[in-house]
Amino acid sequence: MPVLDHVHHDVPAASPVRASIDWLQHTDPQEFRASWTVPADEAIFRGHYPGFLIFPGVCLVESVHRVAAIHAAAHSNSILLTGIEHTRFLHPVFPGDRIVVAGRTIAVGAELRCTATIAARGGDEEPELAARIRLRYRRSAR
């Protein structure tokens, strides 16, 4: 069960979010967990929303995608995002919150499906389930 500390991978990103994954655990070829802290000075917060800063839901989706791509690469796979099948945002994520992504990938025909949950915790608070996300991928040539 390898654990990677201070992970900084060059995964193509679709957003300006610069939060770096600082902990990633590959439970097995299908399952993973990762975490990081949402920096309070993320540029995205300047407009989302002034006076009440919330980490955008699309950035949570991007976070799951980044972790899934890193996990796939660790198992000698390259994947291409082909769709967002489902998202449910359940609790806001604020600047400084600790994010924990827990995900699983399964083969569905020629495609892969990644199902993940995101929990967020601020300070000494108990983690809250912030989102459920399901993404669809196809394997791609490296």
C-alpha cells in the first residue's frame, strides 16, 4: 500500500486552482485516497464570492479528476476525461479547509468510471461530506 508524500505531478488542469496534493494513497489498482488544504489565497476566491468565499464546485470536480489521473498513471495507465456523469454538492468548502478525496475506478465496457466522495474539514471541526462525483474516462495512449 504505497503512500506518496508531497506529491507534485504535472497533470493537465482545466482550472486556475494551484492547490497541490500533499498526500496520496493507492489502496489498490482501483481505490485511492488523497488530501490537501485549500489555500486561502487561491486566485479563484477573488470572484467566488466576494464577502463569502466558497471553493467552486467545478474545482472540486477538477480535484477528483487530477487525483484519478495521478492514480491511473501510478498503475501504468493514461486516461482521458470524457464526461461528468454525476455531481452532488452537499456542503460548502471554504478557504483553509482540508479536503479528503476517496475514490474508486471500475471498468465499464471499454471505459472507466471513477466514483469519488470529497470530505472537507476546517480547523478542529468534524469532516463534512462536501460532494459526490462520478466521472467517465477512456484509456488513452501515452
